[in-house]
Amino acid sequence: MGPGVVVTGLTLGALAMVSLLAFQANGAQDRAGGIRPTVTTTETGTATAAAPTASATPTVPPLPATSGTGTRVVYSVGSHYVWLIDPKKNPQVAAAFPVTPGSVEPTPGSYAVYSRTQTTTGTDGKQIEHVVRFAQQNGVVFGFSAAVDGGTPTTDPTAKTGGIRSGRAEGQLLWDFAPKETKVVVVA
């Protein structure tokens, strides 16, 4: 094997590694909602990274005007968003994030956290954590949780489930924010 073949093989291996690392970095930044590098290939086949470009940031709906007052968790059944509100802080919105509801939605109104469980199994059979329950209606328990595997629930239309799932980081935020008796306001 000549030196040209060895150099070509090493170059192709390096390009493959750079492409793999760029692919992984791009996916990690997409999940984090951050900046994505653009990788291009020059005429000689060398991979180069261009200046990073900002990825599209999801638009957070504004806090509903009918969400009440005081320290509270606000859940919108229309937008499937949760806001954690602390009026003693600036800004008052401590966090806001999308969630995935179960097959049944709670009736709009004001509730209070009545039960919390660190880890358990959800009605879909998945391991869940940071369960914060706030209402029971017609035999359905409503509460926030996060799947340990980070997945969203598979909604079975024949089962009445009231679990409202978030990502794990958001589930931890809600868990830390909402001890028993914390107000939960459900809006349309």
C-alpha cells in the first residue's frame, strides 16, 4: 500500500469523524434549543464549520390574563402549556414549558396540590417521576409528571387518563416549585 492510499484513507476517516461529531453536536443543540453550527465541505473535501446560526426558538404563549393571582402553577388546556408564577420575583414567570396531556383534560378552575409522589408507574406503564396531583374529576386523577425515559405518553383513547407530562428538567422545576397546597389554576 502506497503513502497516497494511506493519506487518502486517513483523510476519509477524519472526514467521517468530523461529520459524525457535527451531526451529534447539531442534535444536542437542537434539543437544547441553542445555536447550531453549519458544517460545509470545501472543494478539496475538507470539512469546515461556518459561523453558528441561531435555531428557531419556540414561541411561548403569553400568560393567560385569567390565570389568577399569587404564587401558582397555571395550566392551559388550549395551548398545553404550563407557567410557574412567583409574584415576589422579577420576572414573575419563573418558568414556562409545553406539556403533553392525557386523554382527558381537567375542568378550568382553581385547585391545590394535594398529593406528590417521587417515582411511580404511570397508567401507560412507563416509569414516571415528580408526580404532582391537583384534581380528581369523574374518577380521573389529574397531575403533572415526567417520564424517566423522557418520552411522552401514548394516549389510549379508550382509557381515561389525566396525567400531564413534561420533560424531565421541567418536571424537576415543577416538583421544586409546587409543594402541597400550591395553587394550580387551569384555564381554557
